[in-house]
Amino acid sequence: MDSSRNKQLEALTALSAGDRSRLERLAVMAKLSAEDLWPDVWLYGFDDVEEGIRADIEADEYFKSNVGIDNAEVMGEVRNLIAIHGKTQALSGTRHTRRP
């Protein structure tokens, strides 16, 4: 086992009761085990991991009632915008050039 992994495991076992409780709570929210969540907490900290989990939950809830837009539809609209913008520039003689 490498020393980084050993340090991570040592830190996990050395967590205070409060931090261990927070880790367990976040793991339940993330639908993971505390041990599976710990590497992220180790790297990014409790606050960032909790923020990410809450954002994921919020996004999941949002998309339950808002289906979003199909990728093919979005790409078609982008192609149309590019075609229109390109035609407008060609007709007006406007060209974007780099300036030194």
C-alpha cells in the first residue's frame, strides 16, 4: 500500500466523533458507504463534498419535473445560429481578423 493511501486511512480512523458523524450523514445523502466517500472528503474537504452532493440532489429533483432539451435539438439550433451568423458576416463584408 502506498504512503498516500496509508495517510488517508490513518486520517479516516483518526476522525473526531463529530467528523465521523458528518461523514456518515454525507455518505447516506450520496448513497455511498462512508469509506467510499472518504477519498473525496480527504481531497476536497467536507464543505466542498457536501456542496457537491446537495447540488446533485437538487439537479436530480429538477430533472424529475423538467425533462430538459434533447442534445440533437440543441445541436440543430447551434448549426442554424452559425449558418445565420456566417451569412450575415458574408453579406456585410465583415470579417474578424486578428490584430497584432
